[in-house]
Amino acid sequence: MGTQLFLAEALIARGDVSGGCVVFSRIIAHSPEHRRVATFRLSKALLDSGYPREAFQILAAWLETGEITAGLLNNMAVALLYLNRSAEALPYLENALQAEPDHAGISFTYATALLKSGHYPQGWARYARRSPDIDGRIAPVSSLPRLRHGDAIQGKKIVLYQEQGLGDTLQFIRFLPALQAQGSQITLVVSAQLVRLMTLSFPALPIVQMEDFQITAGYDYAAPIPDLPFITGMTSAEDGMMPAPYLRACPTDIERFSTILPKRRPRIGIVWAGERRARIENVALDRRRSMTVAEMVQLFSSLDATLVNLQFGSARSQLAQSHGVPVFDPMDEVHDMADSAAIMENLDLVLSVDTSPAHLAGALRRPVWLLSRQDACWRWGDKGHTTPWYPDMRIFRAPDRSLASVVPEVARALHQWIETGGY
């Protein structure tokens, strides 16, 4: 059975859903005693590959008459989350946690379901239960007590460190001033890409690059930056939502890029792909949150606008396939996120998939349009075109599993934006 299960999962991962389901049906027909395991594996494969509706249908049929396990309940909850029905996911997760209260994966899913459905106090408390994703560069912080909401921190020395993606750091660092206001002494530890941006934005704080950080005597607490909403007591969508920019670009860099960029307006920065992450569970998700440069530039084939590349990493090489649509590429002059911020201050709009430049534009209070995959990240909620996280962001939600499916709606909005002089 094991070989057949792997075959079915591989077919679904390649997009051959019907072929994968045929193999699963064959497994169930020949080995009915393995039906529960096959249902779990089939639904998980469908979810990982971006087919939540199909997973939901299979799980709904099983849960009516079959044996109920925590894993199957969790899969059902994930299907509902991906279908943007997050409130409906909560009872499944609560039942799953009753069966397996110490299951870290189910606990984290429950946290994201709570947050996506707007239950912030419970969601942040649950979110802060996760084990921080710490690599070797920052491993020494694990020897310090983890800062929690309600800890007395007047005069205490705290290490705040980057954890998860760049976007998470850019989003949650807004809560740092609330921690400072309680009289703590904070050292901020971030990757090289963020050191200069954080130094410009929080000039009174010591900012340390991850590779250079060492634990010295006197630190009282450590906390990953995504814990800040929990630590500072965020209870509603309005808590911590900064009316002004909370990150800053360097004025000299802004002026430098103003002389490099083309003069023709409007200038629109584009980002078409998220960073390709190494973990296998993220590979399919990274595909769903990305598009190709050819798919993005078709938005601009009939528009009078200057396109500016903000894409970094390996996807930048796709610029050669922009199908004749000119894209100005200043990224040889970009060495960190502070440089990206300086470019954004010279743009009229940033158009980005769900990756860190979208967060950077939002934190700078630059106009930004986000192209969100159908199974939207928890931070964008289940529906709507706006978000309290970034007042100047407009969200376009893909109607199906291909991010390119949102292109017609965005194209219409761009035409209207230019025709009405929205910039």
C-alpha cells in the first residue's frame, strides 16, 4: 500500500488530481481496512497542492460515517481555512485538541484560525505557544526565558529577534514602541537585509546582525518578533495599527534613487514571486502565491506607465521573458531592504504578490496593491479588499488556485487608477 500511496500523492502534487484519486480509490477497494489512512493522506495531498474544495468533499463524506481522528479533524479545519471559512474551522480544531491537546501542528492551525476569524486575544496567546523557528545564527537565545504577556519588564534587558520570514518581521515590528514604553532595554537582532532599515527606523536601539549576536551576561528575556502582538496585549484589529509610517528610508538614498529612476510617471513597482523556501511543505504554497513576470506585465501592455522592478532573488532572472514590455531594473543598486524602501518612496504604486516587499510598502505607508492567493494567508482575513494592518493597501483575491486568475480584475483597476489620476 505504501508505494501506491506515494504514487497517488505524487500525481496530485503534479496536478493530476483525477489520476491521484483513481489510485486512492484502487487502494480503498483492495484494502478497505486502510480507508481511514488513505482518506487522511488523500485529503492532506489535496490541501498541500491547493485543492481545498476537493479535500473538503472527501473529508465531509468520511466524517459522516467513518472513524474520527484528530488528524482528520485538523485536515477538515485546514480545508475550511483555505476556503476562507475560518470561523467554521474552529469547532473542528477544538475537538481535535481535546483528543490531542499537546499536538503542536494542530495548536498552530488553531492559532491561525482564531486570528483569521478575528479572535485576537485567544489567537495571539495560542500563536505564542509555537516553538520558535530558530536557526544556528540565533540559537543562543534559547537559553533565555521567553518573554510573555504580563511579565514585569521595567528596566529589564530584552533580546527581540527575527523569526519566520522577512514579512513577519516587517509586519510585527510596529509593536516595538509599545514595549519600549514599558521601560525595557531592547536589543534587536535581525538578518543583514534588515539591519540598516531597522537602524534608520529605531535609531535609539542597538541593532545587531544575526551572525554577530552573542549572549552576554545581563539579558533577562528573549522573544521572537512575531510574539509582539501577544506580549503587548493586542485585543482588536485597531490595536497597534500605526496611523503614520513606522519604518523609515534614508533621505540620501531616496534622493539617490530619484536620479536613477526614469522620470515618466506614474512609476509602478512590481513583485511577481515570493521567495522559494526549502521546506517541502512550503514548495506548493510558494507556487500558489507567485506568478511569472510574463503574467504580471500583461497587466501593463496597454498602459502608459513606467514599470520598476522590485523583485529580488532567483525570480529576477525572468525579466528576460517580459515579452517586450519595458521594465526598469535598479536592483543591481539594491543591497538590502533599506535600499528597497528608498526606491518605494519614489514610486506611485507598488503591485506585489504576498511576500515581504508588500509588507515593506505598507509599513512605509506607500500605496500598495496585494495580489493574494485564493487560500489567503490568515493575516488578510477571509474576505474584503482592505486590511487594518496597512491602511494604504488594496487586496485583490484570486478566484481560483492560479494567481494569474486575478489579472483581469487588477488590469481594470489599473486602467481606472491611471485614467482618474489616482497617483
